[in-house]
Amino acid sequence: MPSVLALSDVSVIRDSNTIIDKLNWSVEGDERWVILGPNGAGKTTLLQIAAAMTHPSAGTAIVLDSQLGSTDLFELRPRVGFASSAMAKRFPTGETVLNVVITAAYSVTGRWNESYDDVDLRRAQRVLAEWKLDHLADRLFGSLSDGEQKRVQIARSVMTDPELLLLDEPAASLDLGAREELLQLLGGYASSSVAPAIVMVTHHVEEIPRGFTHALLLTKGGVVASGAIHDVLTADNLSLTFGLPIEVTENDGRYAARAV
């Protein structure tokens, strides 16, 4: 299967600080990746490159067969679904949940004078139902709980049937119940043969849903380990990534880690 994302010797340098250092990485269409690493490792910056929101300072980044720096970003970005807490802040708090999702069809964050077809409405309603949000369609986005807002962001990100789905800490700040509900939905989606390639950033192995196939460990902008998830999420690799002895366990596709 062809790559949907291919990075070759990619570096990102800001104010003389190296955020990502000569990174090589590729994602194929049937893969579901999790990116782990400490604060400042370059995880979010890497996701922004994959979303065509940031260009590398050096190296080559190819997203969906389009090389960043020589492609029309307005045509590329709608093909990539992206959900993050930073993106959520751009949605008007007085917008309905249905409008937050359906406006993805025009890549805008607030309903204005756009005209939507019946197919757009049906698609938005179906996506809301799939993410157990249909009963909230008329609620205001700003009135939702953190867990509900996270699911709305993901529903919006899959509204346009993206070829690549990027999730930046989707379970961050959620309580146990909301986290497990979200991870159950994400695991079911990731396990579907019709789902796009998925890349998810998280700080905690406990937040990795079932169905994820690969892992990338980063520290100081460089790769510690990359590959099949069961080969990468080892005590040695996690200890090296986070700088202290860590033990990791796996049970029925879910992981847990703690300091030794």
C-alpha cells in the first residue's frame, strides 16, 4: 500500500532551536500510529507538518503524494482530518454541534452564508450518530463537557472522509469514564477496514486505543524507536525515551506503564 505520509531528513528549527532533527518516517494507508514522547520532543510539530500546517526548515515532507512547498495547500488540507485542543478554540462557543461538524465541508470553523447540500446534512448526521453525538446536534458547542467536545472535534475531522486522520492528544484532560468511552469509539474506528491512516499523539500509553498498529517514540526531536507497536513499546525503549526506568504491561491490546 502506498505511503500517505513520507518524511525524509526533515528538520524544524525555530529561533535557533532544533525542534525536529533530520527525521525519517513514513505512514501507509492501512496503518494506525501513536506518537509518544516527553514534553518538547517535537510531537505536535510533527503532527502539524503532517497536517500541512507547518513546513519543515529542511528535508522533504510528502503528504498524500504532495510535497510541501510545491503544492496547493487549500486543495491538500481538506483531505487531511485534524483534531486538536488548539483547533477547538477556533469554534464559536455559540455554534451548534451540527454546524461545527457540517462546516468541515467548507473547511471553515463557523457557519456564515455557505450553502450545504442534503448529502452534507445526511453525512454530518451519520457521523454524529457514529460518535454517539446525535442527541447533541442542537446543543451549543460551548455548553458541552470536555469529553463531548473531544468527540465533536473527531466527528468534524472525519466529516469529509479524509485520507489521513491526525489526532493531537484526544484524551487529554478527560476523566476516566469519558476517556474510556472515547478510546472505545476510537478503537472501533481504528479497527475498521474503511478507516483512513491514523496518527495520534499522546503522553500516556494508557490512552492508546485498541486497533493501533505502530508506534513512534521521540525525544529531543529525534527518533528513539519506530515500527510495529508490540516491538516498540518495550521497557527499554520507553525508559530511554522518558529518561527513567519504566516497566510496561499489555493486556488485550491496552497498555500501561509506570516507573520502576
